[in-house]
Amino acid sequence: MKKNRPQKSPEDRHPLLDQLSQLWRNKTAVAGLIIVAGFVLMAFFAPALSPHNPNDTSLYDQLKPPFWAYGGSDKNVLGTDDLGRDILSRIIYGARVSLIVAVVSVGLAFALGTLLGSISGYYKGALDNVIMRIMDIILAFPYLLLAIVVVAYLGPSLENAMMAIGITYVPRFARIVRGSVLEECEKDYVMAAKAVGAKDWRIIFIAILPNCLGPLIVQTTLSFASAILDAAALSFLGLGAQPPTPEWGAMIARSRALILRASWVMTFPGIAILMAVLGFNLLGDGLRDALDPRLRD
């Protein structure tokens, strides 16, 4: 006779499985995950998906409309720009540039912000005051304005734009980590670790920080969306990606004078920015709901 195995109640499940279940039940989060996955795959397989070289120019194919408008050619699905470059190919390669900017700039902010926030929250006192006042000074400036100042000082380039965006995002992570570390420091396991003589760095990075990952993951996802938008803004102003790099903001900047003659040249890069930012925002909201028990149904 087969013995019926007792079914596990929702309370007995692993917390990670419970969080994944919550995320999967959130339709907006799933939609965001699908959008983000689409852009990631598009960036990774850009050479295979792109119908043309994004930097190939053609005087005979200038400002061709999309294939469904005004008798456009099937050769260029989304049309061409004023130099005859295929817009679809440039958007596909632009996804690679935008995601690299987001990963590098947010990664820099994550690393510096986590380090400063954990030191500030753990040691408190004068060191905490100094670090937090520096973070407050950075927060006093609008993010984009501060990024423009940094890039203007370092020089216009994609690398400097990534560094500028990363610097402006450091306070976001530092404040979140500091608050979480202050809360965790009052718990018994931290006091027990101090009592047995564990080193400070081990208590911070091995014991405390793993318990602060929830809000950090949410902030990282939402910061990806902001980084893509800010990188496009810097490139639009001529301070980010330089020609002929296929970057969405730079594509819009170059074609702004053609908005009445060839609206598709601006429209499709703008839609790409909109969808990428929307995807990361939806995913971030879903992760927040899944990782925070207070927001669950």
C-alpha cells in the first residue's frame, strides 16, 4: 500500500520558492520580465538579429520610410535615417549599448553605495555623519544636472557618462544599506557574532549584508530603468555616446530636425527607450511586492 505523503503547507515552503511564486502571480512583473528578457536577448544576439550593419551608410537609401508606409521597401523594415543607415539594425545594437551602460553604472553605484552604507550603519558616530552628509550633498543636486557637470569635466564619452551616472546613484544605495544595517545590528545574531570575537568585516559582509539583499535587488532593478533614461538624455545632449555609436538617445538627437519630414527616425528609438524603462520598472515593482511580506495579499 502506498503511503500518501503529507503535503507541505505554504508556511513550510522555502522563502525563495515563496517569493518566486509571488513574483509569478504578479502579472505586471511577468510582463516586465518578458520585456527585459526580450531586450537582453536582442542585445546578446544582435549580430544574428540585425539585418544590416548599423553603421553602413547609403546615399541611395536616405530617409526611406517603414515598409508599411508610403510604399517603403521591405529591405529596411523600420526605414532609414538621413545617412541611409537601417533604423532597425541601429535599435538592436542600441539595446546592447544601453544595457551595458545600465549594468556598468548601476554596478558601480551598487558597489560604492553598499560599501559606504554598510560602514556608515555599522560604525555609526562621526564616521556615519561624515559619509551621510556627503551623500546628502550629492542628493541636493538633480541627478541629471550632476551627471552633466561630471561629464562636462571629464569629457564627452560613453565611458565618462557611465561613471557620472554611477556616481549620482551612489546615495540611493548607501542610504538603503545604511538603514538595513542599522536595523540588523540590533538583532541577536550580530551581538552573538561580536561576543565571540568575529572580525568586523566578516560580520558586515558575511552576516549582515545577505539579510539586506531584498531592498537592494529592488533598487538595482529600478536603477537600471533610470540609468537607461539618463544615458539617453546625456547622449541626446552630446555628452554620452559619440557618433557613429548606435545609441537610442543619440539617434533621437540626430533626427530631431527631421521630426516633420521623417517622423519614424525619431519615433522608433523613442519607443525602444520607453519599452526598456517600462520593463525594468514593472519588474522592479513586482520584485518589491514579492520580497516585502508587508505588501503581499
